[in-house]
Amino acid sequence: MAIKVIIERAVSPDNQGEVAELLKDLRAKAVRQPGYLSGETLFSVEHSGTHVAISSWESLREWRVWEKNPERIAIVDKIEKLLKAKSKVSIFATTPRSIAEGV
């Protein structure tokens, strides 16, 4: 069952451009990962500097493999250093049944 990973980041105005470039690099690598379905990045209209990245994966297992990928970790470490606060990661199943089945 598919899952969605939602990552919220608070970026200071001075770091917006650099974070945007790092997110492009991260997405370019993610699209080549097994189980990756789609992704998008949204920028808050009401809260300047708030970015939300939403990615869809075939399964939680495939997301977890990507989450631990050394290439991903290296880019995420660079992003984290540019944020006002630590990223907030939330994982959602596409159906309640998926949760019961262990996604």
C-alpha cells in the first residue's frame, strides 16, 4: 500500500535559495529510487520560509531504504544546517487498511 511522506521545514530568508537547490538535488536522486512514485515541494503563502515536501512511495519499506541512503543523508545534513528548526517528518498511509496491514 502506498504511503505519503510529508516533511516540513522552516527556512530563514537568507538560506531560501541554497535550500531550494539542495531540495532539487535530493528530488533528482529520489526519483531514481525503487518505490518512488511522485513528489512536490510547496511554499507557504501565510508563513514565509515554511516549505513542505510531499513524496509518495509504494511502501513504507521502500521509503525507509531511501531514508537511510548515504546520498540522502549527506544532502539532508546540509539542509538541516540551514534551517531555523529541525525538520518535521510525518508518514501517512493512503488508506486506514494500510495501517492495519503494516503499510
